[in-house]
Amino acid sequence: MQAQTFAINPNLLLLSTQTYNLGAEITVGDHTTLGLVVFGNNKPYFHKDMRTIVVQPEFKYYFGGRPMYHHYVGIGLLAADYSIKWGNRKYDGTAWGGGNDLDMSFHCLKDGT
């Protein structure tokens, strides 16, 4: 059986707020993947004084016997540039962060289709 080696994953909830995004994940080992998500917006319909751009790399280890299948633990980083005017205040700068996650992936199609 051939394992999946590359996936593209857009986030529809972010897209509904006019935050354009695209993620990609590639297999780099028997149980591991590397991913990168990029998203941002510029004057979305709900907030005309807002601009953001975010980059999130992530490393995942899958317990299900193959990458991109079943439970995984991940570690990720975040880098963001933002400019938001809220009332009389303006927030402008960069943000850096990191974190980990424990999650499960699921598939919309049956195996072999």
C-alpha cells in the first residue's frame, strides 16, 4: 500500500473571515511530516483597519504506523506581522511563538478511492 507523501490543506474557517491561507505537509520519514501554513489578510470586510501575515512551520510524529494517518503529536513555531487599529489604539508589530499539540487526522474518502 502506498502512503500519502504530500498534502495541501486550506482552512475554510479562516477563509470565511477573508483571511487567505494555504498549508502544505510533506512526509519526511516513516512516522514524521513537516508542514508549513501561511495566512494573512488586508482590510477584511469586518475590520477595515487590519492587516496580518502569519507563517507557521510544524513537525509532526504520527503513532498510527504511517504519516498523515491517525493520532499525532506536533511541535510548531509562529511568526506574525500585524497592523490593527481598534478604536483610538493602533497595534503594529511582530509576534513570535511556539507550541505543541496532540491531535488526530481523519480522511473524507474511504481508503483506496
